[in-house]
Amino acid sequence: MLTAECFRARMETGLSFLEFNYMLLQSYDFAHLFKAEKCTVQMGGDDQWSNILAGVELNHRMHNAQTYCMTIPLLQTKDGKKMGKTEKGAVWIDPKLTSPYEYYQFWRNIPDDNVGQCLRSFTNLEMAEVRELESLEGSKINDAKIRLAYECTKILHGEQEAEAAKKSASNLFAGGGAAGGTEPEFNVDRSTIQAGISFCDILAQLGVFASKTEARRLVEQGGLFVNDEKISDFKQLLREEHFLGDAGCLVRKGKKHYYRLRIR
């Protein structure tokens, strides 16, 4: 372990018991899987390279066996952090945690520079089409992102959900908030509205924002809209008149994230 720079450097500044044992336990896990199940390959994100290599070495020493390591580039959140279940902005394959619409929007909003890599890694498109899509420039790159979002959503959630998400996104962006049907929806108790609650408070409670502070900051930046009208006061209350019949109350967070509130 001390031959790895990451451990050698940390031994000088401080290494927790958990961090120290992580490599030991993962290595022994690989050795056990080889002995019990004849497992010869361990795969993981490229942040696991040292841990898996340690398992390869342990298998060689304990069992005189040749085992192998394969890592893949990590998905990252918009701010460049590793995407994991503890990271804000992570995307889940469980529709209860990330709806098909949110999943579609994640791929639709990736940075332009990542389109080609994601088309290669996460769709079943022929390479000729991938090269054609990633060669698009300017505003046309959005066509490639739409295709990426559609293909990824179809693979995970099926063609019907992919079509619905695509239609919903198109309606919301082109139609100024027309009902799409697949944007995330939340129910709000009528008694909560009647008691008086601000948009910032209710949206933080529902998980649209990580905190009321984040909601307030977006309001101050002019990035929160309700039924296509900008919210300029972070204390503004949610009222029953904001709910427009079957359409409910449409909330836009920033430029691209939509949510629909309904009275329960």
C-alpha cells in the first residue's frame, strides 16, 4: 500500500482507519471471490484503480493466480465531482428517485464537449451516426443532445417513456410552459397553502432545492419562475390561485428544470 503515492502522502498528513482499511477489505474481497467463485476480473470506476490492483496482487500472492483489473471513466456532476449516491445532482436509474423526464433532461443538458463520449458509451447507435452527431457545431449540437437523451431514456425506461419525456421537454421549452405530463410532480396539502408558506420554503421541503438558502439565492438571481412569471421576493407565498386547474402550478428552476405542483 505504501508504494502508492496516495497512501504514502496521506500517511504524513493523516489517514483515517476507514480509509486505511478500505483497500485491505476490497483486496481481500477480490481474493475471496476468486477462491470461492473463480472470479478473475474486477471492474470499477477509475477511482478504484489502486484498490483493484491491490486485489490482483493479493490474488497472486495468496493463490498464485492471474487476475485482472478493468476500470472505466467516472460520470461526473456538473461541477466536476464524482457522481455517487451521496453527491448532490447524482442521477439514479430507479424512476422513483430520478423520473424518466429528469433522466432525459440530465442527458439533454450535458456539456457540449461530452456529447461524443456519451453517445459512444451510453447508446447503441452505429459509430457512423455517432461521428456525424458529434461533428455538429453551434446550436445544432442540441440536435445531438436530444438524440442522446432520447436513446439513453429509451434504453433505461423504454420507448414510450422516452417519447413522453421528449414531447414534454419540447412543449415546455417551445410552448412557454404547456403541460407536458412527465415533469416531476409534487402534491401539496391545501391546509399547508391556507396556513401560509412561501415558495422557497415549500420547494425546499419538497426537495426541489437542497435548502431554503439555495432557493433564496436563486430568487435573488432572478432564476425562479412560477407559471412563467418571475418570483422576485423570496418571501412570496404560494396561494391557491397559482394552481391553474388541471395544469396545476408550473415551477421553473433556472433555465431548464421544471416541476409541477398540485393541490392534494
